[in-house]
Amino acid sequence: MKPKRMRKEGLERMIDKATYINAKGLICPYCGADSIEGGFIEVEAGEALQDMSCCQCRGKWQDIYHLVDVVPLGKEELWLTPRN
């Protein structure tokens, strides 16, 4: 799944990716405001994409999520061990 390239005319450049990721994606990567909204999450093969927007500057971008772990839920907490 390839991320979409989104740019709104007249917006300043985005902050660097490390700053945005270190802020846990809770700020607008254009203006730094915390008034952001996310759309539906599209999931496919260990990756998810979410269209995001800022209520303050109207900037638009896409967040990309990757599968990093799995944890058991409920009574099915036994992990199968691989057979040799």
C-alpha cells in the first residue's frame, strides 16, 4: 500500500518527521496545533493508513501505522510453541 501524497496550496512546509513522530502524531505537522482530526483507518497486510487534517490551518496529511506486536486477549492466552 503506497501512501498518498497530499499538499494544500499555500501551506508552509511540514515539520520534520522525527518531531511529528516524537509528538505521537498529536500535533499538526504544518502549524503545530493540537486540533487535528483523523478519518477512517484503512488496514492491509500489517500496515494501516489514516487521512488526517488540522482544524486550524486546514492542512492535510496521511499517517502510516505498522504492526509491531501481538498480545493475547481473554482466555486464549496460551501461545503455541513451534514444533521442531
